[in-house]
Amino acid sequence: MERIDVRILGGGHNWLTIGGRIALGLDGYYSRLPKGSTASVTTADPGEMCFQGVDLVCSGVFHMAITTPAWMVRLAMEGRDPFDRPMPVRALAHFPHDDRMAFAVRRECGIDTFGDLREQKYPLKVSTVPPENRHPAVWATEIILNEHGITFEDIESWGGKLLRDRPRFINQPGIAPASPGFDAIFDEALMTRRWTTLTEQHDIVFLPVEEDVLQRLETERGWKRGVIEKTRYRGMTEDVPTVDFSGWILFCSEDMDEELAYLTIAALDEQKGEIEALFPQPHAALTGPVDLSWLGSNVPVPLHPGAEKYYREKGYL
């Protein structure tokens, strides 16, 4: 390679943290990049970047980025909604992030299923990501509701309200899970303090996504099903079927320089302990160790050849 300015897109706190350590590993002391090179990480709206990051990487604005859930990059590669064409993406690493979509309703509302909500036309006050933010959680929420014959507009027409009150920092001690008077939370990030606090302070019912809906989401949209295990929160008595929202994928374009991809995984290998230390348990958004045997094996799209070369040379694959 010639001198290069490596650009990493790390939307939001968690991905900025990981991207910063990779940048340091690439171009800190004893850098293996060509003399005069730089490495930087840029943050932006984490929700929008889950979608826009693919275009920004494939058009060359950034060399690599992170998105969630893991299956999002497969949708991009296949050109499925929300992407309008197949995108030439390749995986670099898959970070463990154990997550699901959740549709939590306070028990006193008397709503146990999406059918109950639809038939009773209950005026839910719903805490969710504002639809105008185009965050993947609200994108998925709207589609799942629509598959059950419900829209946000329906909920508002029944006298309900979208609270648009998602806390800015959902993992801080003492976090209030939603605005006073809320009836429901439709969202993701189940590992955070927000959800533990919610289920400790309130009696909660998690609405199951219906089997026919899950089948359509899998076969027609390419999504992945998941389960909220009954042992996860106080008050749960059975597993709840839903949509899987796990995984942070560090990805690049298929035409990324092979040496740069190789050095990126070398930097990740060097910095893995530092990255883990920045996500102390419990409630950490990074929900497992930075184990390169796992990071390189559990990818939803093919590895970039340069990344695969490093994983194999070091015995991780």
C-alpha cells in the first residue's frame, strides 16, 4: 500500500469506542501502515448509520463501518429492503451483542397479544424510537406491527400516543425506562439497564410475534427469528418468540485493499483486551469476549479475503 488515511465509521458511543481502538491498533506505535498514514474514526447518528453506512462504505467515503443487527449486511448484499440494490459488502468481524426486538406492555393494560391490541383498539402510550429517526429498531417495529395488521397511525387514532422519549443514555444507573404514564415499550437493546429496571419496577407482558408473521419475515424479508428466554427478566413464565436483533458487524466493501483488511484484523487482535475492558459487565452492550475464533466464524456474509487470511494464519479459523 501507499500512504493511506484510513476512515472508520463508528456511529454512536459503542461503535466509536471499538473503532477508536482499531484505529489505534492500525496507526499507533509500531504501525505497519505506510509512513505518513493516518487512521481515524467518525461518529454520526447510530440509527441512520446502520443503513447509510453501507452506502458510505461501498462508495468509498469510509473504508469500514459497523451495523446491527448482524443480518442487516446480508440484506444489503442481497439487495433486500431497506436496500434498493445488491451491495458489495464483506465481513471483517462479528462482535457478540445478544439482543432481540421486544414489545413490552404493562400488565394492567390487559393486552397479552398483538391480536388483543388490534381487537381492543387499546390507546397505548408507547415509548419507542421516533419514526422520523429511521433507527433500525423503529423500522423493524413498524414492519412487525404492520404484519399484525396494526400501524402507528392506528394506535394514535385509538387515542394512544408515540412518546418519542427513548432515553439518550439507556445504560446509565438510575435510568428511567420511559416517561411517566407510559403503557408500553417497543424497542431493542435488551441487555441494558433500561430493561432490567423496567421489569423490576413494573409487571410486564412481552407480546409474542405470531408464528405466521415470523415465517413471512424469515422467508420474504430475510430476517432472523429469536426468543426472549423466560429466565431473562422478572415476571416471565415462558419463552417469547420474537425477532433476533443480535450482532455488531464490522464490514467493508469487497474491493477493500487486502493488506488493509489483514492489518485491520491484526489491530483488532492486538486491541481485543482493551476493547473488552471498555465494556464492563453487567449490562454491557458487548455481551461476550472479543474471541477472534468466534468473530471470524459467525459472519452472515463472506469474509473479506484479507481478513480471512489473518484469521487463518493465526489459527482462528
